[in-house]
Amino acid sequence: MKLSLLSGSAHPALARTISQQLGVAPTSDGLQRFPDGEVHVEIGESVRGHDVYLVQPLGPPVNDTLIELLLLADACRRAGAARITAIAPYVGYMRQDRRVSGRESVSARLIADLLGAATIQRLVAVDLHAQALEGFFPFPVEHLSAVPLLAEAVRPELPKNTVVVSPDLGGVRLAERYASMLGLPLAILHKTRLSPYQVSVGGIVGEVRGRMPLIVDDMISTGATVEAAYKALSLADCSAGVAVVATHGLLSGAAADRLQALGKPTLVLSDSLAVPADPTLPMRRIGLGALLADAIARLHEDKSLAELLVHA
Ligand code: R5P
């Protein structure tokens, strides 16, 4: 079966890296936008009988990137693709995975169902918001992790007295993986989200006094979580300086300002999303192209992905 690689408009640079790593030229998808905002897809070459991989992280603008992916999959199915796999290192809408106060939608489940309805047969994602989300999808999910890459990237910059900090209870498993890989102690904060832009931190579990915090999270959106965590840690007499590591740098709204206000933090993110560089906010972006290309090559050849997957 021939391998075809297509990319939506979400992250062409990542698609290019994957295509170079695999030595496979991308297939044109003829993406166009009509004046009313509708998206039109027309696959440029035959994909009949092919093993198709659609590279499209579902980041901002999330509704547009999602519709593009659905239409790409639909076009490939109608063109006779044998197998369709979405390569979406970041999957938006996954934070709404339950009803907290009633009369709410559960977007994570609906998005998973929509991908299934578009006949996507497999998803390759990186550090989903929660591991249990794998079970929301009506098809297999290959859940990869950027944690080993990010931990190795930040390791040389960490002083001996570093403490890994999970900024909320939901992030404990992720933080445990960083702590174990880096051989560092762990502290956990109790966070309450007050609004999409504001959070507050209550108690701290673990010893942080005199230690430099390494705040780890699956994503940084508005930066409110990191900001509140750092303020709480400072009040608890953490040592000066902070390192922040996250897989997905959405950096929405005033995130850059909030992170800058922490006083030149060491900031390390993956390139799961195509967020433009901000010269006022120095950061390191760790590429996921090789990891994703490796996953695609193994899937194409029906080889095991075990050593690439999240096991926590
Ligand atoms: C929440 O559970 C997530 O793991 C992140 O902590 C959160 O989504 C980050 O969002 P923000 O940067 O807007 O606080």
C-alpha cells in the first residue's frame, strides 16, 4: 500500500519536516476558502488504495482547523483511500471532558465522534489533556508523548535544587513522569479555575522552600495557570527563577505578557502548534517532526509503537 501525506493549513512547517524525514512528497490538497468562509478541499493526486496520513494539529483557530481535517478525511474517503490516519499532535476541545455544573456540552466526546464520522480510522496525538480521553474516540489512538524530549531539553538548565511542580491535580501524572525522568522531587498545587482567564491556587503539597520550581503542564493557553502557580510558589519561599515546560504552547491572548512578568523564565515548548515566535518572549521550541515521522513509518509498516507511547 502506498503512503500519502497531506497537510491542512494548521502547521505546514511541521508537515514539511515530517515529509522530509519520511522522504515522501506531500500530496496537494487544494484547500480553498470561499468568500463566506466555507472550506473546499480537492485532493490533487490519486489516493485510491493508499495509506493516508493527514497532518493537522487542532489548535487555534480551532473551529477552522477541525473543519479542514474533517473535509480532508471526507475527500480522501470519497477518493478511495484505504486507510486514513489523523496526525494531530494537539487536539483542541479535549479539556471539556465532563459536565462540571450541568447543562454543558462535553466537547471532547463530540469532537471524537465527529472525527469518527469523517471516517478517520486512527489518531496520532501527543500528550492529550488526560490519558482517559483515548477511550472517547471510536477508533484506536496512538498516544505519544513529548515528555522525554522536553525533559532532556531542559535538563542541562536545571540547578540541583529544582522541584518539579504540577500546577493542578489533573497534571500530577504528567509531572510524575518529568520528576521520574529527571530524578527530582515533586510538588503539587491545588488550583481552582475561576474563569477561562483566571485561576487561583490554594494549597501546596510537597517541599518547595528554597528550591527552584520547574512548572510542567500539558499546555499553556492564557498563561493564567503558570502565573498563579509562580505567585503561590514565591509566597512559599521558592528560590528565585523559574523554568516552565509544556507540550502545547497555545499562548492565547495575554499569555506572552503573563509569562514575561515572571522575570525571564526558562521556557521550553514543543512545536506541536504553529505559534509565531514572539521576540519579547525567549523560548525554546523542541521539534516533534522526527517523533511523528517515526510513528507514521511504524504504522505504515504495521510495526509496534510501544516504545513511543504514553504509559502512565
Ligand atoms: C488544565 O487543566 C490544563 O492542564 C492547563 O493547566 C490549562 O489549560 C492551561 O491554561 P491557561 O494557560 O489558560 O491557564
